[in-house]
Amino acid sequence: MTTIHGEVADGFEGVREAFRANFAERGDVGAAVCVYKDGRPVVDLWGGVADPDTGREWERDTLQLVYSATKGATATVAHLLAQRGELDLDAPVAAYWPEFGVAGKAEIPVRWLLSHRAGVVTVEPPVPLEDALRWQPMVDALAVQRPEWEPGTAHGYHGRTFGWLVGEVVRRVSGRTPGRFFAEEVAGPLGLDFFIGLPAAERGRVSRMVYPKPEVDLSTVPLDLVPPEVREFVAALQDPQSLSNRAFTVTDPAEIDFNSAEVQAAELPASNGIGTARGLARMYAALIGEVDGVRLFSPETLASATSEQAAGVDKVIMLPIRYASGYMLPVETNPLTGPRAFGHPGRGGSLAFADPEHGIAFGYVMNSIVEGAEDARAASLVEAVRAAL
């Protein structure tokens, strides 16, 4: 039986039981969960194995790569610049990044980058991975890329390109890379363990991701065996030329080893944030209220950042999704803790969000990457938090 470390406040014991069940019943290997309520931690738990190859245990300060949960941190940087009056989210991207204003993109506002409405989801031809890790070759390629649909008329998940697009605007406005800006203006004041671009000195704390073989290989499964609600998406995954596939094939090779030191050290603001569940929960807590004297968003910024910008079937993921400006909003299949919640999941299971109505901020990170609808780990933890409210 996995030993669970950490503490929970009275009334939140159900979260510990759900966390324990994630190891016993749902395949967790190493993981952590943290919940803040009204600016104070009420759940802070961790357990399991950080590196199955060596048996290294998951410690209180173990770091974990969280894939697209990084997008919430990157969006936060953009909104801080807007709050300071340095960035107008409704101004054209080209006002800050002139090279971007070609190939039908001259009128795209910054907010459409954040809300996945710009249509710049592909890079053709894909950029060699070593160049993408150096930043400039990728943003140069994106600057001349033609959108996949008329900007503003639809939304589609910019799963890979989001980080470079928003990050380059941040760099042009602030003179700092998004990772450096986050470190100095968010992580520093709050004392967060979270990085976009991992310092070499922190490498030894990072958990090693494991990828269990899925029960069903979606790339080969016969479509008549796929549930109707996801059949169109699975068909797209099986077509190399589909928008769904091309949106995630922006580097060459398309598959990236996120366990590698080179990838972790680079700044990929859509997908390679590395930190603790505590760091994510604390950041989101500071978006909706004060945490140890620090509040990141004013009420006006919070309202702007979290108002719905797009809703309906996503052109890339082909499922109903609701977007705010850089954050995802609750849908029927993922209600979080209330209708005003906002945040971002990450590939394979990670999740971070805040709920201003209930004063909740939540972070869950793990190293066992589970793909598909069978993953109930984060949802079970959220359900336990909801039951405690």
C-alpha cells in the first residue's frame, strides 16, 4: 500500500481518501494534490514513486512536468501585462509583433491567441525540434503561417502553438521571455515551485514520467467500436492529414521526449511547465484572492481573464469546449467545483484551477500519463473537494 504524506484540514478528509484510491485503484505511480481555501492551504498531500527506474520516492518538493496545465501560467503572465496597461488584449497582435501581420493575420487581436480563435494551430513545414527549442526559428515560422480557418469565426485548440504565440507577444511587450517573466513576477513574489524553462540546479528534483500502454490503441481501433460521441475525433487521429493531427505535428520529430534535460530546460510555454501541485494551487489562489499578502489579479482583471470567449465543438479536439482568455471553463462532462471555475488540464491527467465563488484553488500533478476517458484521477479528487464545500 502506498504511503500518503502531508496534511488535510478538518472537513477535507475525503480528498485524502480519494488520493489514496488513485494509487490503489486508478493507476497512480507518484503524485501530489494541493487545495487552497480562501487563500490558505487545506489539502497538501503527496505519495508514491518519483522514478520507477531507481525507486526514488516522491518527496514534498518533487517537481513534475504538467504538459498543458502550463498554459494557465502563461495566460497569467499575459493578463498581468494587460493589468499594468502594457498590453491591450484587444489590439492586433501585429501592433506588438509586426512580422505576424501577414498571410491573413493582420487583424487578429491578442485575445484570439489566448482563446484559441486565431486559427494558427499548424506549422508547415514542421520546425526541426532542435530549432523549436531555441525559440526564434519557431516564432519566425509562426509569423508567416496562414491560419487554418478565418480568424474569429471558430475555435480550435492551439495545443502546441499557443505557448510560442502568446509567449512571443509577452517577449515583445516586456523584453523578457515568458519563463523569465513568470519567474520574476509570479513565482518570485509567491515563492512558487514552478518553472517554464527548468534551471539546471533543479533537475534532480524532477519526477520521471511513465507512459502505461493504453488499453485501446486509438490509432488502429476499428471505428465501429468507438463510441459515437468521439468517433469523429478518433477518425481524425487515424488520418495523418487531418487538422487534429497536423495541429500536434509542428515539430520534426512530432513526438518530444519530455523527460530529456534539453526539453525541460527550454521554454515551451504551452507544454513544459514543471512544478509542484502546491505551486499551481498557490498561483491560482493568488488569482482570486490574497495569499500571504500577494494578490496577482485585480477584480477587473479576473473578470476580463475568465469571461467566456468561445464555446461549442472545438475544430481540433472535436468535443464541446469553453474557453476564456487562456483558461478553460467548466463543461457538462467536467464541472469542476462550480460554474465560475477556470483553469487548465494537462495531457495525461494533471489539472489546476480556481473557483472564485467558493474560494477554492486546486493543483494535481502526477507522473503516470494516462490517455483517454478512462482516467478518473483528477475528477475523483475534484469530486471530493466539491463534497467538502
